[in-house]
Amino acid sequence: MSTDEDFPCRELVEALTDYLEDAMPAEDRGRLEAHLAICEGCTTVLEQFRETIRVTGHLTEDEVSGPDRESIRAVYRAWRAEPTG
């Protein structure tokens, strides 16, 4: 995990969807790409996201059932609540 305060790893993981959908402001995109250049862990996470998208194809929120959508959100909420260190 990087100690880069310009774009901490936790923030990067949360921003990857916007990055991959090209919905991220240019300034943030530059910060994210600079972080990726120095952080192997986040680069691996990005590649995992890309591979998941490639394997699963395009899946919209409407195609995911309410209980499954909530289950996914619960995983991310738990992950975000973990102390950083």
C-alpha cells in the first residue's frame, strides 16, 4: 500500500469506477494515474476490476436484484469502516 497522500490507496479504490467509465475530472485522473505509477497494489486492483468487467460483460444496477445489490454495498461499507494502517 502506498503512503502517497495525494491519492491514498483507499480513495483510489473508491474512485476506480469513475476512472474506468471516464467520468473522473481530469485533475483527479492525473492524481490517480500518478498514484498507479508508484503503487503496485493499486495497479493490481485496477487490473482485477478490468478483468471482472471483461469476464462479466456489461451489468447494470437494474439487473442486480435488490438483496444482491445491498449485499455488495454491505461489503464495501465494511471495507471502508476498517481502520487504515
